[in-house]
Amino acid sequence: MVQTYTATAQQPAQSEQDQAIDLAHYIGIFRRRIFYFAIPFVLILIIGFLISAIQRPIYRAEGKILVEPPAIPTDLV
């Protein structure tokens, strides 16, 4: 038997998915994969605190203030 194929115009499924994706979709993804976000965040936070606690202060600011009496003639005062 000979089978024939006829192409029918169908709406792309992508447009239906675009309408269904909203903020609730992304919140659901975040809730399901909370450990994928939390574990790297906590590790980087701990490593950053350890590095800052271990290092010596690299920069030390110093300054001098020169205090002089005003140079105004006594006639003007």
C-alpha cells in the first residue's frame, strides 16, 4: 500500500509555552532547586569571610594635620 503524507498547518507549540511562563513559573523553579543556589552562595560567603579574616591589613591610612594660628593682622580684628 502507498501511504501519503499531507502537511497540515499547525500552531507552533512554542507560543503556548510562552504564554504559560510567568513569575510563578520561575519561583517554582527556584523552590525546586533551592540547594543549587544556596550551596554555592554559602560556600562563597564562607570562603570570603575566611580570606578576609586571615589576611593582614594591606592598606593603612595615615595623615598629619598642621595647625597654625590665623595670620590676620590685629588691626583688622
